[in-house]
Amino acid sequence: MQLKTIQPIHVLYFETQTSLKEISEHIRHVAHTLYRDAVQNNLEINGPVYWIYNGADGNPETVFTLTIALPVSPKPELANSAFQTKYLDKFECATDQLYGDWNGFGEAYGTLVSSIISGNLAFSGENREIYINMDFENPERNITEIQIGILK
């Protein structure tokens, strides 16, 4: 576990209410559309896709806010965009990286949560996953940074 302060990041984003049970509806196609929209609007892409979970508690039935965001350069107007832009707030977090198949998320989150609890840190209620490398054909090549928000 590493503690980090993530400075504000300007993003093009999609936001919805969903649950862990229904979250798969948003895999691949939302990120693909964000990338396409960024290119069509001549935005410079500044980083990998973020999945931001606000209010998710691990229960498959709990409804929470999901934001899928792509870091981009600020631009005053977007032409014909289904998305909006904003700055993500400064984010204090405990973080670790998952190398390989996303089936390892449960164990990775469990280890990180245990470290947070043993360090007497308080949870903020927001988690982020940064998809550094996504390889759907060879999932052992995936690299995902897991960030669990903490209060300082």
C-alpha cells in the first residue's frame, strides 16, 4: 500500500447510477465512445481511463454513482458531444496495483482495505480504478491501479 495525493485532473466524463450487479453494461463501449468523442473534439488525451465509484460498498444490489472519465486538455466548448468536462477534485488515497486478470480485484481490494484499517485510516467513500493497460485478449497483461479514498 502506498498513500498518495492526486491533484485535480481535467476529464471528459460519463456518469450514471448503477450497481455492481449491473455495472458490466458500461464495460468497453463507454471508454471507446469517450476516446472517439475526445478525438472528434480535438482534445489532447492526457491519461488512461478512470472508473470512479462513489458510494459503492461491495454489495451487488447497492446503487451508487459511477463516473467513467478520460483525462483531457481543457477546452472551452465541445461540439456535438454526449459528454461533459470537469475537474476531478484533489483525492487522498491508499493505492496499489493489480497486475493481470481482473478476477483478482476481490483479493486486491481486500488486501488494500485491510491495510487501511490496520493503519487506522478512515474511508472517504470514493474509490478509483485507473486502467493503465487493458488487454481483453490477454488479461494477464492488464495493469490497473486501485485507489481507495481516505480522509486526512
